[in-house]
Amino acid sequence: MVAALLLLLFPGVNYCQSGTLAPPKALKDVYPDVSRAEEDIDAALVRARKQHKRVLIIFGGNWCYDCHVLDRALHEETAGQIVRASFLLVDVNIGEGNQNLDVAERYHVPIEKGVPAVAILKADGSVVYSSGNGEFEAARTMMRKDLVTFLRRNRGKEVRAKR
């Protein structure tokens, strides 16, 4: 309870236990307008084919604290390096939990289990991973090393073979 109060009063200060994902430095809009989901995914798939990468889709909303925590982690340190090298990141806005549900369903991501939620696609659009059990919902409690392991395991052979 005290930690939650501190995070609300001083969001830029890192109060997380060592090794867990850090809270965002400042909350900013991460998720684009809800109308961009299909267009952004299609564009990422075209680029993924050319760049031999996978598409990492993060479903969430700008109101979601854990979505901000995961976003920061995906852009920093080792996880950020892996994402830049192996994935094209697409943020899909679910609005207040009632938008782009058809997109989430197409990629086998049950939003009702919580957000952020993740899907990983091959460049051909096939799903390699979907967080069907709300695995990322409590991103603030995830260990950095676990996120790095997850990204390494799902970056794909086509990416590793390129190196």
C-alpha cells in the first residue's frame, strides 16, 4: 500500500525491487488512436517480411499503468536491444477495454484476462505466441531477466539465422 502511494506521488522515482521492470519516468501516450490498429499491423507485417523480423503486438491503453511499465522495458537495456534487432513493435489501443477486441481475438488474445496483452506474429501474419492467460497484466512485478528470456525465445529462427 505504501509503495503504491509513493508511486502515485512520485512516479518518476524507481521504487521497484531490484531486477523488476521499472515504472515509467513520466506517463505519455503510448497507444495511438484506436482506428490505426489494422493499418499499423499491416504496415509492420510488410516491413517484417523485408527486414526478416517478427511483429510484437502489445494490446493496452494509455490509462493502464502496467502498459506503461512494459512499454518502458521494451525500449530500454537488453530487452530494448532485442526488440530493435528482432521485432517490429505495434501498440494497439483497446480504448476503455471496448475497442479493437476483434483484432485481439484474431490473434488469440483474450483482453478480458487483462492488459497489457501480447501477440507475436511471424512476417506471414501467423501467430507464434499470444498471452492467453494475462501473463503480462502485472508487468510491474515482472523480472527483467524473464522478459529478456521471453523475447529471446520468441525472436524466431529466421532472425537468429540472419546474424
